[in-house]
Amino acid sequence: MEAFFSGTGEGGRAELRLGRRDSTYVWVSLRTSVVADAADGPRFLLISIEDIEERKRRELQLVPHQAMFALS
């Protein structure tokens, strides 16, 4: 976090599995970006959250198939 506030941070990206109030889970892509100006340094922290549930579901369906091809 200190990198964000010092103006040296460039932001980042993470994929997270978050719990909902109804006890289900959802996969999201979290992206952060620092908006700065030359005079004052960092001004804003932009955060973008995208639902990637379908993509993760397809990726997880491929795992058994990838393991099968790796053995042959």
C-alpha cells in the first residue's frame, strides 16, 4: 500500500473468489491503477472489479482434460 501513496506504485491485478451474503461465491478480477499528476503526486486510486465467474468455470472444467493429455 505504501507504494500507492508514495506515487511509485503502478497498480496491479488479482483474481479473487469472494463470498456473498447468501453463502455462495463469485470469481472476480480486481484491477487497481494510480492516477497521479506531476506536481502533487498520486491523486486517485481507481479500482475496477469484473465478474469472471463463467471464464473460471470453463477453466476449471478443462483441468481434468489437461491432466489426461499430460499423461499420454
